[in-house]
Amino acid sequence: MCTSQSEKLEIIKNKIRDVKDFPKPGIVFKDITPLLADPVAMNYTLELLTAAYENEEIEKIVAMESRGFIFGCPLADRLKTGFVPVRKPGKLPWKTESATYELEYGTDTVEIHEDAVTHGQRVLVVDDLLATGGTAAATVELLHKFDAKVVGCAFVIELEGLAGRKKIPDIPVTSLITY
């Protein structure tokens, strides 16, 4: 059994598969399904994310559809806090607040229940991947509408070359694996 953080990160990284030309030619997709299938690697992922935030007094984990849910729910359990889903329009059954963000060709929108977070709550945004940062920035924008305190954004993977951090400049970012 490995004990060092660097060994754990190496195990996690070795479970991330590159899929060339998906979903379109020229894209190298970072596939997390081998990571999800390996209980040791998944546990290390959650262990490292938990360690990064266990002293931050997080009151809610806010995660984006859909792969963010995979990491956000168990992280909320480990941090003994609530979980809030951020979804595409029309997927949440209650009154929502929304934020629209720019894509390479067009726009997209995310929504959150209007009673999901309250003024001043300390929240952590969680997703599997930080790429261009549009979804993360829109989620942070939503949370600021409620005057929530976004204490950080946590990602399993970050594609540094796409500069997603620049879209959330005032928020501390934790990424376990960077490419």
C-alpha cells in the first residue's frame, strides 16, 4: 500500500485514459471511467480532495452535471456537509436561478435551485475537469447571486493549456492532476 501523496497521484494519473478524436477530431478526451472502476484510485482521489478542504468549514458542496456529481456526493459525505447539483436548463424540478456562459460556438446555461445555498454559506465547487473554465465561472456567478462564499474550486483534472483558471481568478483552485 502506498502512503505518499505523490504515489497516490501517480496511481490516479495512471487510471486516466486518453481517447483521441473524441468527441470530435483533434480532441484528446481525458476518460475517467478507468479511475471510477478502480476502488483504490477512487479512494485516493477522494482522500486527497478531502485533505485539501477538511479544515475549510465547508457548508455545501456544489457540483456540476454530470461527472462533478460523481466526486461531489462522496466528497460531501466525507466533509460531513450538504450536496447541491448544478444542472442544464429544465432538469431541476423547483424554482431556479440560471447563468449563461460563452462556448466556442454559442452559449450554454446552468441552473441551481433558488433555495440551494444561503447568504454567506461557505461552498466548494467540484467537477471532474477544468478546461476552458466556462462552466466553473458560470457556477461561481450563480453562487455569488446568493452571496455565498466560494472558498474554492476543486477538480480531479486540469488542462492547463486551456487557461480555465483565468475565468475564476479570485477563487482558489485545487487540481489533483494537470496536463
